[in-house]
Amino acid sequence: MTTIQESDIVRLPRGVRLREDKRRGGWVLLAPERVFQLDGIAQAVVGHVDGERSVGAIIDGLCETYQAPRERIAEDVTAMFAGLVEKRVLEVA
Amino acid sequence: MTHSQAHDVQPPMGMLAELTHRCPLQCPYCSNPVALERRRQELDTATWQRVFAEAAELGVLQVHLSGGEPALRPDLPELVTACVDAGLYSNLITAGVNIDRVRLETLADAGLDHVQLSFQGATPEVTDHVANMTGAHARKRAFAAEVTDVGLPLTLNAVIHRANLHQIDEFVDLAVELGARRLEIAHAQYYGWALVNRAALMPSREQVMEAVERVEAARERLQGRLVIDAVVPDYHARLPKPCMNGWGRQSLNVTPSGKVLPCHAAETIPHLEFWNVADHGLREIWYDSPAFNAYRGTDWMPETCQSCERKEIDWGGCRCQALMLTGDATQMDPVCEKSPYHDEVQTLAVRDASGASEFTYRRFARTTESA
Ligand code: SF4
Ligand code: SF4
């Protein structure tokens, strides 16, 4: 199992692109032979990945936007990132 | 019904662009048709550029630049640029024996997203034998090193069959050693050249089971380091694969001469009418061409599929395989255990698994014209 620390900095590896899918609506992560259709929350989270900010900072940012308890957001975000790392569409810098 | 169904048609996500059927290799399982299209029939640069723009407009997200060997097209960098300009994710599917460092860098600079490199074996003996090309393995290894060195993500693709099925662990090691992010292990699918060579390619059920176990073990061992995608073998199975995730549902295939097919083997169904990008826009072809509408949705299905809970999971399996093995493209895929032809297919698989091992290598038919 991959675990993500709040101090980690994550980024999209080369060969993985986030873009809008105008035809179907929403946003997608494009990866080798795969397309991940992101829901609104996943899009908001992945949209914060810039290869510079730490996971903790991304969580802080989302707390402001969503006004939800930090603990819950932290749990969801680290789980989502861990899943993406395992699929090799996200990497810890 | 047909009318309401027409409204359900979703735009495609992926497009396989067969830029050429020419290839320096001669794999006996090549998915290209036995009647290969020749160089003088190939679409020109401008037409491909238009097709990529139309594809993006239609909703395609990813383009797989394939062949034959796509790098035999001198205009490959321009075609990558056309994909990039249209916002398409570009994936180069190559045998990796004819792209030097300079060319690779040109492709990377043009914005190529990903490289998928085929290995016919995990060792020089097997690769060179299966590809019928001396030195192929060494060239592929060198190319793989260049790809990762340039910084492009790499997938290794291994088509497996009786002559290399014992090499699963070695393929996995090779992928790790070469720095691939992904390994694709695909059992040979028996269309095109693979059908000609079925008796030399077909593994036994025991071999298949062992291979499946080894893939599973490797997957667990390398989780988070190497993604392993496996296309399960067919003839020995009880349920069909969801071929293309359904006919005309997600992807399309453009041949070197511009014919647009629902899957690369679709031309084996002789009564289908395929449209060409020279005569029609891609959008019109996707929504209106007879070939794409022939087996869309579930209306065409036999009664057994209609009343089966898997009908929107496997979409009745593969149409080409149904035709090939039952003589009727509207039959359920005979791999399905509910098919009246199921036992026949199993018997055939067992028989072929002990067939002769000589390959008929893929090549252009001899004619006085040059390819
Ligand atoms: S399968 Fe082999 S012969 Fe066919 S296009 Fe690929 S590398 Fe060439
Ligand atoms: S009966 Fe048809 S839908 Fe059901 S599993 Fe077999 S092929 Fe698939």
C-alpha cells in the first residue's frame, strides 16, 4: 500500500495530462492507454497539483473552498493521491 | 428503436491510426490484414492532419499512431504536431528498430506523449526468431534506453503465444530493467496473420493458466512500480471479452488508405460497408456509416444475449470471432459457454495447441509492383 504524507509534493508525471473534455463535459486525466474521467471533486483536487505545493498545502486550500472539517478532507485527498500513485498517474516529487 | 438508439451513440474516445502497413518485422501474429495495403495507397500528410483535427472535434482524446511501423512514414513528426495542435494525446506504437536518437528527440520535441514498444520475446533468441529479424532484440533494448533517457514514458508490449509464453517472468524483469512504467501482456488474438498461424501460436490450457498466475504474482510484487495490463486469452475461456468495449462505442480505427473501421479486424466481415475519410468526414462516418451501425447497442443480438445480464458488459463478445468460428457475425462470440459452438471452439483450441510450430511470416504478397 502506498501512503502519502502531508509533507509530500506530488506532480503529474510526463505522459499524464489533465485537460477539459469539452465534448462530454468535465475534466479527464489522460495517461498511457487510459482515460480517467474525473468527478467535480477529483478535478478540484487534481487541479491543485502543480509539482510545487505540498499535499498539506493543497488540503489547506481545499478546506477554504469547501468549508469541511480538515481531517475529512485530508483523509480523502491522501487516499485519492495514493490511488493515483499506485496507478502511476501521479508521482511523489 | 433504431432511432432512439441512434441518440445514445456516444462520441469515441480513442483512435487507432494505422499510418502504414509497411514494417521491417514479420511477426506471425500481426493484427494487420493478410492483404496488406501498399505504400501508394497510403493517405498523404494533409489528409491525416485533417483526420486528426476532425477526430478531436468529434470527441477523440487519444490517438495511437500505429502500423505496421509508423516510423517508416517520413512525416511522422508533422503528424505528431497535428495531434498536439488538436489537443490529442499521442501514443506511438512502434517496433523500435528504426528510430535513431535524433528522430526520437524530434518526436519528443513535437510533443509526443508516450511510446509503446513491442518485444516479441524477452531474450534475443526469441525476439529475433518471432520477428524474423536478426538483431531486432538488441535494437529494441537500445531504443528503450533512449526513450527513457529522453524522458518519455515507456510501455512495453508483449504479445504472447506458445513460443514465448514461458517468458512471462523475463518480460516482467525486462520491463523493470528498461524503466518502463507499464507492461502490456496480450495473448495473440486470432485474426489476420495470427489466424494463418493459429496452430503454431495456440498455447495449451495449462500454459495459459500458469501464465495468468505468473502475471498476478508479478502484479502484486511490483504494485506502484510497474502497471501490468493483461489481455486475457480467449479460446480457452468461458466468457467472451468485451471486444472494443462494444462495437462503435468508444473507438475507431483508420487504415493506411483511409478506411474507417470499428476495430482493426472488422474487414474480415465481408458484407460490411466501410467508408473512407477521402469521401466522408469522420463525424459522419462515426454516426452514419453502415459498418459502425451494424452491431451497435444490443438490438442485433441473438435471443440468448438479449436475455443475459452480461449483454452490456461484454456486448456479446467479438463480432469478427463470431463470424470466423460460426459463419455468422450476429452469433454470440463462441467463446461464451452459452454458445452452441462453445465445445467446438474448445476442441479446436486443444487441437491447435499441439499443432506444428513453423511460422508463416507476415509479408506483402509477391507482385510485380513494389510495396
Ligand atoms: S506486429 Fe510485428 S509485423 Fe506487425 S506491425 Fe507490429 S512489429 Fe510489425
Ligand atoms: S450470452 Fe451473450 S451477453 Fe451473455 S455472456 Fe454470452 S456472449 Fe455475453
